[in-house]
Amino acid sequence: MDAPIAIFEPSSGSLLDTFWLALMIGVGSAIGALILWFRKPSREAHNRTQLAAMLLSFVVLIALGTAWFSWLTQQRNETLRIYVDGIAIGNNKIGFDRLDNAVLEPINYPSRIPMQQQQAVGQVLLVAYDNGTTVAFSSEYYPVTDIMGKLRASLTAWEKQNK
């Protein structure tokens, strides 16, 4: 595999926004919970203060969990490179001879109103290779229609060359 024909990097702007927002909410809530726990409230306000500190602790757990999983998702999104004779997903190079299938599937969510149809909200590019290993690329992070077009063109050219 020489120089890539096309390189597709994931757009992780929304993930990074979610990460930083959740991290700020988590840190702010942690500071608020610590302040409530360590101050001496009056006798009448003791239960309310402890309840507020406990609720802020739950906010800390939820916000830091959101930040953690947003970061994990952002780290798992790999760069896709298309070559003349194959593709590379991250550091994993896959020749077209090892490629089983590449399909563009719509993401449908059923309508809660019975009269309406299912509405496609995005697409997923599924790339299968080595008898079952599948990698999914979401339209939320990748231009999947462009990837599919370049992949088809490159695969067609490879098949004509190797007949």
C-alpha cells in the first residue's frame, strides 16, 4: 500500500464539547458537594444540606461518567485511509482480497405515533473483513457517503486490474 487515495478523519467536535461540559459540571458539583459537607449548618438546615450534598454527589457521578465515556468514544474513532489495493483502519491494513463486504445502512428509529413512518436519522457504514470482523463508521463522525463512493471506485479499479 503506497500513498492513500483518500484519508477520512473522524470529526469529534461534539464529543469534545460533551467531554468538557460534563467535566466542568462534574468538577463544579464536586466542589459544591464538598462545601456543603464540610460547613456547619444550623440544626434546622442540617437534613436539607446533607440531602443537597448527596444530590450533588449523584450529579458528580453522572457528569464524570459522561465525560469518561465521551473521551473513550473519541479515542476509539480511527482514521480511515483508502489505498489503491486496500484500506487502513487506524494501523490495521486490510487488502481488498481480505474485504468481505461494505454496506451503507440507515439508522431508523420507530415513531411513537402510529400513523408516521420510521424516520432515518443517519447512516452507518459497515465494513466486514476476515470472515466476520466488522467495523462500523457512523455518519455522526464520518462522511460515510463519501467514504462509500471512494471505496467503490477504488475497489472497482482494483478488480479490473486483478482480473
